[in-house]
Amino acid sequence: MLQALPAPPGEAGLGAAGAARFQLSLELTIRALNESDLDSLDWDSERAIRAPDVARSLRERGDAVEWLGAFVGRAPVGRIGIDYERAGPSVGHLWAFSVLPALQRQGIGTRLLDAAERRLRERGGRLAEIGVERDNHNARRLYERRGYTHHAEAVGHDGEPITLLRKCL
Ligand SMILES: CC(C)(COP(=O)(O)OP(=O)(O)OC[C@H]1O[C@@H](n2cnc3c(N)ncnc32)[C@H](O)[C@@H]1OP(=O)(O)O)[C@@H](O)C(=O)NCCC(=O)NCCS
């Protein structure tokens, strides 16, 4: 849904070139990802695990891994993986958490994290774990606000040093 906005002062002259401002409201759905979503799953993010890795885990890991996606219409704009094996019994390891850059800082990541924690509880999980690179201060702040605390120093999927944070569900 598009709603026209007045041009801000100083930009009124842009109208002559056809420029205009609108507010866009989008309906967001969070649901399990499946193979048919994978083609449009990749976006530019230096920290995110790429779509081929998501595809491989969907094909090869069976029930041990689940993926949730945030969708606008049929287009994925966010994703998070839940690995039920990596961190041991009753601990869900959350990974490959990413939101389309243009839609970050709108609350989508928080909704995805909430949905992953709910799903983990449904499957009997008692702890959620997430790994964050040491220089990823924005993501770490988000996790700490959501109740995650330091658990251990570890090595990530590509050998990079990470900090593991955990939260009781
Ligand atoms: C980390 C990531 C998934 C978070 O997703 P997101 O959609 O931006 O998360 P949210 O919008 O829910 O929250 C991010 C911040 O925006 C703020 N925010 C939420 N809604 C907002 C709004 N409407 N207006 C302004 N800020 C808002 C939140 O309070 C939060 O602020 P904080 O960091 O100061 O606590 C996303 O930044 C990302 O994809 N980063 C690149 C990949 C990455 O680093 N992944 C994590 C690997 S561990």
C-alpha cells in the first residue's frame, strides 16, 4: 500500500523531474522456508551464510535443521536457521540470521528471533544459542536486549572466532 507524502522543504523543486515521496506499508509473514524459496533467498551481506549453504542443509540435514523465513508476498526478506544437533540436547543453535539490508532496523530480525525461539520451545528446546563474530556489535546488542548472555568463545562455520551467547527459554 502506497501513501503519498508531501515533499520535504527544500526538495519541492524535484517535482519537476518527476520525483515524489511515498510511505509504503508491507505485510510480513513468517513461515518455514522450503526449497522453492531458495532462488530468491540470496542477498548481499558480508556476514550472512549464503543461499547454497541453506539449500544444502535443507537437502542433507532432514529434521536436524529447520529454517524460518520472513516474507513480503512471496519474496524472502529475512531468514534464520535452527540447528537441533550442533549444541547438544535441548539446546537449539540459531544461525545464518540475516535480514535484507534495505529492510533492516524495522523490527523484522526481532520477529524472526521470537519465532525461532517459539519453534524451539515447541520442539522441547530449553536453551537457545547464537554465535556472533566479535566485531558484530549491532547484532550482539540485539541479542543481549533479547536476554542472551555470554556462554563461551568458539569457532564459527568458516573458522572465524565467535562468541556464543545463550538464553533460557
Ligand atoms: C542482525 C540482523 C539480522 C538484525 O535484523 P533487523 O531486522 O535489523 O533487526 P531489528 O530491526 O529487529 O533490530 C535491530 C535494531 O533496530 C531497532 N529497531 C527495530 N525496529 C525499529 C524501527 N521501526 N525503527 C528504528 N529502529 C528499529 C531495534 O531496536 C534494534 O536496535 P538495537 O540494535 O539498538 O537494539 C540484521 O541486522 C542483519 O541481517 N545483519 C547482517 C547479518 C548479520 O550480522 N547477522 C547476524 C549474524 S550473528
